[in-house]
Amino acid sequence: MPDSKTPPPPGIALLLAALSSLGPFSIDTYLPSFHEIGETLHATPLEVQQTLTAYLLPFALMTLWHGAISDALGRRRVILVALGLFGLASAGCMFATRIEHLWLLRGLQGMTAGAGIVISRAIVRDIFDGPEAIRLTSRIVMMFALAPAIAPVIGGWLQAWFGWRAVFAFLVLMTVALWFACWRLLTETLPPQRRQSLHPGYLGRTYWKVLTSPAFLLASGALALNFAGFFIYVMSAPVFLMRHLGVSETGFLWLFGPAMGGLMAGSWLSGRLAGTLSPRRTVARGYWLMGAAALLNIALNLALPPGLPWSVLPLFAYTLGMSLAMPCLTLLALDPFPEQRGLAASCQTFMQSGFNAVAAGLIAPALWSSTLTLAMGMGGLMLLGALAAWAHRQKTLS
């Protein structure tokens, strides 16, 4: 590790994974509560669905700024403030009496939840380079994968035992514990001499430099499209599981178990291959797996009626390939900007979360009418991601 790098804090992978998991917990934990939220707040299913969009759009907009602010003020300070504000917004959600209140408070959650995942990516590049950075990113993704698997299960039991408001009480307690863990354990990884300006002129030039870089846009676009191929299933989970597959509100593990198992396996494999295979070859192998999974998913839906376990098994292979490629694509997007890693990580997360918002508000509702249309959506989004990754390779080799 280069001398200029800050030594990693103890337990850094676990801490960064916990910070990154705040977003998935904010989305997945309350999915089993959609029906009761609609009944309690006298809202239609579409109005309840829009609480996801109300969260994801501010999430996307603010991720554009978390990294730049941390480049100027330091990583630790920004994370602590963001966690505090997220906890307050979660407490407000507990007491919502109208669906409009929940839209507003979910928006406030979205504005702060992205700090963890954005700044975590910058911290990785603060302390490691090359294969070591890929290995740390892979370990973070592997532990982070537990969040979407257990969040809807926790949410389902909280819903069954106490009702939907208990889900947001759980998020408050989780955030308080994470705030104290960061306060005690997270050291500052960006020394004052490496910090950047918040001057509007400097920021404007730097954002323009990053957001007009073809290599950055293609690598980040590939990441966003790959993830959207799986994310449409997350956003369609209540319809996909409860309507099409007949699963109860406590059975969301049928979707998230195989998917997160693949995510963990792919992340582990990516870490093992770091330093053995080049990032580009690792990405190519990830796309072969995703492509095979998407084709199998379409074939099963054409040949068989919706049912368990065949309707969810392709998600294991898809997320395995997705997470195999994810660490390498992430670093390929950030590496051209060594002095503005936080800002570049913000732009990268902005692209992904912005497309997630489109997937939640437009793509998933357009596809969830049948399991076949969801399978075809996965295949189409994966194919677009593969084209972006191929164009990135051509651009950087030329």
C-alpha cells in the first residue's frame, strides 16, 4: 500500500458495509407493509408505491453532492451529520397520518441515506489501490448483500407482530446504533492537505469534467443498467411474490434469499480473482453469467407457469454475475479522477440511483403485470449494460 494512503481503521469492511446497507434497509424493510399502509392512510396502491419514488428521487439528487461535500469537509463529519438527519426523518415516518406526510418524510430520508454508500466508495479509494481496493470493495458488497436479504424478512415479522409503524421504529434504532459505531470507530481517511474546494467555479468545472467523460459515463451506465435488471424485481416484490407466486407477507425471503446469495457469491469470487484476472476479463465473465441467467429466466417463463422455485432461481445466477462485475466497473469509473474521488463517487451513485428512481416509478409498474414481462425486462436491461461495458472497453483501448 502506498505511503500516501491513510491506514485503514479496524473493521473497516464491516463498518462501510453497514453504512451502505442503510439504503437497502430504507427500501426493502417496509415492502411487506404496503397493504396496511394503504389501509391506514386511506391511500391507493399506486400512491403507496410512490413513497418509493418520493424516496429515490431525492436520494439520487443528493448523492450528487455527498461526495463533493466530503471532499471539502472530510468523510467522518459528513457521515455523522447525515446519519443524524436520517434518524430524525425515520422517527417522523412513524407518526405519519396522511400519505402526503409519508411522501415528504420519505423524501427527507432519501436526501440523507445516500451519504453512506457514496462516501464508503470514496473511503475505499482513500486507503487502497489496485487489487487491494477490489478485494475491499468485494468484501463490502458481500456483507452489504445481507441487507436486502434480511430487511424484508425483518419487515415482514415486524408488520405481522406490531404493524407498519414498527418498521420505521426499527430504522430509528438501527440508525442510532450505526451513528455511535461511526462516532467511536470511524477515523478520518481524508487529511486536510488532500481536501478540495467547495467554490462554485471549481465545483462546476469538476462536475463538468466528470459528467462529460465518456469512460466514466459508460462504466457508470453499465453498473446502473446491470443493477436495474435485478432492481425491477425488488420494486415489483409485493406483486411478483404475493400476486403471481402466492407468497405471504412473511415470505419475501423467496425473492431476496436466492438473489442475495448470488450477490454474496459473486462478490467473494470477485475478491478471489483480484490480481489474478484483469478487471476487464472479470467484467466479461460477469456478463456471460448475467446473459445466461436472463435467457434461462425467459425460457422458464415461456415453458412453465409462475411458481416456486423456478421463478426465482435465475435471480441467483444473475446477481452472481452482476456482483462479479460490480467492483471492477466501480473502480474503472472512479480511477480517472484520483483527486476528486468523492465527487466522482457522487456522480456515479447519482446515475445509478437516478435510474433506480426511473425503474421504480416507470419500468417496474410497466412490467409487473406478468412474470414473463419482468424476465424480458431483465434481459433487455442487461443487454444495454453489456453494450455500455463493451463501448467502455473500446473507448479506453483506443
